[in-house]
Amino acid sequence: MHSVYGRLLSRSIVNGLYNCSSSSSSSGTSRTAVANTTNENVSPKSRPKLVSAVAGFPKSFKSGKVRKGQIGDDAWLVKNVDSADVLAVADGVGGWRDYGVDPSDFSLSLLRSIERITSISNPCNFRNPVDLLSAAFHELLHSKRPITGSSTACILILEHESNNLFTVNIGDSGFLVVRKGQVVHKSEEQQHYFNTPFQLALPPPGHHGSALSDSPQSASQSQFAVQDGDVILLATDGVFDNVPQPVLVAELSKLGGVRDQLCVQQTANSIALMARNLSFDGRYMSPFAQRARDYGIRAVGGKPDDITVLLATVAI
């Protein structure tokens, strides 16, 4: 059932939305469940920039933490450096909570390491995002403070010099790139078996032999050029498990060529709210339920989960 907290927060988001056809000079203020983040200044040298926004909901408003960089057990990062824009999400594996481990600690620590490394990294390293993921993971491995748990991760790096997007993904978070109403690039989820994604892991003592643990090198990578007006969605599985891809594409298509950050924020809010409401609909045949049936599991309804949406348009 949709909690009273969810109803109140959903109402506040709806009240904060405005029409995308509004003038970009509008003085209205966007409301979002989590954050309002933008890299919207376009260089006169026609190098790409991202006009970006963040929105999301924790699975539980009573116990889920919501702060900059975190939504429940999900973590997110939006960062601009001189030579690149970086977007990232990580989804902490909630099952560790049964063993006294905070699932958000691993995912948040992983992205904080990525943020630190990208602040000091040579620009050419951005072209090898799996090395970035591996370096961040090894920082956690050798941390003075013991960090345990596991998470999926997806990182997108837009290199300004080449107009190329470099991606790395491990597990079932992922991204879509929509151009003129069509999906031109997307990630493929990595699963060991149903609802058991690939994951980076540092198990607590006594669980090293039984816990799933994949290496950063097992992550999938891609590289491709972006164009002015491309729309990029990066999200955790709470979005993809509950909102069908055609519906996501329809929402993203509204943003083609849009450079108004408030409009990008509106669409991010809309996708997050849609995913949240569908996740608690017990009669809805969600993408998650459809995949379960492919494995012979009789399932119906959405999948309650933390929901994190990072949305951006490319301005060149």
C-alpha cells in the first residue's frame, strides 16, 4: 500500500511540476524528491555539456535515508570536471540488512571514491571507466574503516574533447540514450539468474565463501558519440523493473533538444513518481513480474524498491 508519506511527497512533486513548453526564462522553482543538479552552461567552443536533474524515492520513508548522493540503499553522483561530465548510480544489495550490514554503506562509499578519483584523475583515464570502477573498489577494499556489503554500479562519462560517452555497467542498474524518439544506445543488465545481478562485494567476516562477488573487469563497457539534443537516462532497477521501456522512451522523447533545466527536472520527477506508484500497484503486470513469469514464477504487481533517476540532455 502507498504510505501516507508517499502520498504527501508525491503530491508535493506534482504541485512543483510545470509545462515543458513554458519559456526558459520562467522564474518558477522546481520541486524534487531529492535534488536539483545542473551543468547547463554551454561552452562557446561547442563542447558538450549536460543539462541534468536528479529525482527519486526510498522504498521506505520511515527507514530509508535521503540526502545528497543517497536515496535509501541507492547512491548517485553528478559531477563536472574541466574535461568531462560524470553520472553514476550504485544500488546497495538489501539482503545484507539481515546480517546486520547497512546496504547503503557500500554503494555510497563506492561513489564517494569515484568522486574523489575523478577530481584528481588524468583526463585520458576517463576513456577507461572500468579502471575507474576498479580503482574505487580497491579503495574500499583497503579502507581503514571496514566497509562491507555489495552493490551494482553504472557509470557514464561524457568527454568534452571527443563528444564521446564512455560507459561501464555491472548488474541491473542501467541507462538509455534516446535520439529523435528512438533508443540509440542502452545498457544490458547482467544477471547470474533471476533477480540476482552481478555485483561488487566485500562480504563481512564469515561470508566470503558464500556471497556472490564479481570483479570490476566483468562489467560491460561501451563507447559512442553523442549528438546535440540526445537524452540520457541513468537509473537503478527500481525504475526499469516498474516502468516499461516504451513508456520511458515516450517521456524522454519530450526532452529532445531541451536545454531548460526546470523542464529536465520535471521529467525526472515524473519518471520517479511513475515508478514509485507502479511499484506499489499489486495488480499491475510490471516488467519485473513479466520476467519472473519467463522463469516460471507466477508473479504479478510492481516491485517496491528504492528509485533513483538521473536525467540529462546533451547541449553542444
